[in-house]
Amino acid sequence: MENWAQKVERLLKQQIELYGDEEVLARQSLQELLNSSLKGESSEDWRQSENLFIMNDRISSCLQCPLGYTRKSFVFGNGKGDADILVIGEAPGEEEDRQGFVFVGRAGELLDKILAAINLRRQDIYIANVLKCRPPQNRDPQLTEIAACLPYLHKQIELINPAFILCLGRIAAQTVLQTTTSLEKLRGQAYPFMNASVIVTYHPAALLRFPQYKRATWEDVKLLRKLYDEWLTQKSMNHGR
Ligand code: URA
Ligand code: URA
């Protein structure tokens, strides 16, 4: 069991990772967190979490599915807490499990290049996965695991409230859109979900194995960029009124 000093150190690291230089937000979060622990709130209260930082703290010792017993790290997600664009992957891999952060392995390097191609950087967006814990040997997530973890993703979407969601790969696409339609058929258009438009594309790990999917991925992210630019224009016009 970690002692008090270790807990504060871990929380500070988490909040720096979550909020970067948004110091005001980070301070508020820590204050709310300390308040809630003084009030004796338990991890059952995660659904009422006011922000991502509090939520992460409340669910990070989750044992709702067997993956909780084999993970090294609970990989909550990283990025800008109020991002316009939320990217959703599948599950942590070996490197993510080791470090506790999303997309820090080879697929992550490729993801950075894909984002750069449409003029986005990690600090502009938020990245999360369908599963917060690594499946052994990176096997496909099981439906029971997805079902156990999905309320967390939905709460993250609610808190971030993105205008766009980019799903990477079949698992993310089918999970978010609640469909069994193939990725190939889902590509090429936007779907409404919560307050967002959802666009789906191939997973960067798939692109490493099948480079022939790169052209289609490029088209998908260009569609995202186009819709996002239109949305930004619309937003600035509304502000100007
Ligand atoms: N693949 C994913 O889907 N998510 C990660 O965080 C890393 C690799
Ligand atoms: N096929 C899939 O199901 N997912 C990918 O990401 C690529 C190909």
C-alpha cells in the first residue's frame, strides 16, 4: 500500500501528464481531490467525477475485469482535457502498460506522424483507449472486458465533450458506434455520437503490418481535418455575432 507522500507524488505526476502547463486546472483538480478524500468518498463515486483527473484517481485501481490482475499500469488516457478532438485506440500494449501512458510505442510514433500530416499535435487533442488495461500478449479485447470498461470511456467522452472522435481500428469503431459493420464499410463518413461527429480509420499498428492501408487512412484523416476546419469556421462566425 502506498503511503501518503507516495500518493501525492503519484497524483502530481498524473495531473502534470493530464493538464500539462494548465496549472490552474491542475491546482483545482488537486484541491477537489483532497476535498473528496477528506469527505471519505470511495471509488464507487467515479460516475460523479467533476473532471478527468478526479475520475482517473477514482478508477485507477479497477478490478472489474481480469485484466486488472495482470496489468502493470492502468492507462487512463492523456492529452488536453477539453480537446475538440478525441482519438480512441484499442488497448494499451506492452510499452503503454510499462509506462502508464497511451500510444508511447511504435504505433504511437506512427500516430504522431498521422496527426502531424493534418497539422495536429498530441497536446492539441486527447487520446484514450477502449480498454484501460493491457490484454496479455496484446490479444484482442474480449466482449466482457469491453463491456466492463465502456462506462469509463463514455464518462471520459462526457467530460471532454469533444466535437470530433477519431476511432482507430475495428475495435474502437465498432465499440463506439455499437455495430458489427466492418471497418472498411464504416470508413468515409461521419456518424453522430453524444455531442460529437465520429470518424473511423485504420489502427496505426495495422498500418505497420499492412502499409497498403495508408492511402485510405490519409483520406480518413483529411476528412477529419476538413470537417474540423468547417466546424472551427462556424464557431468563429457564431462568436462574431
Ligand atoms: N495501441 C492502442 O490501441 N493503444 C495504445 O495506447 C497503444 C497501442
Ligand atoms: N482491419 C481491421 O479490422 N482493423 C484495422 O485497423 C485494419 C484492418
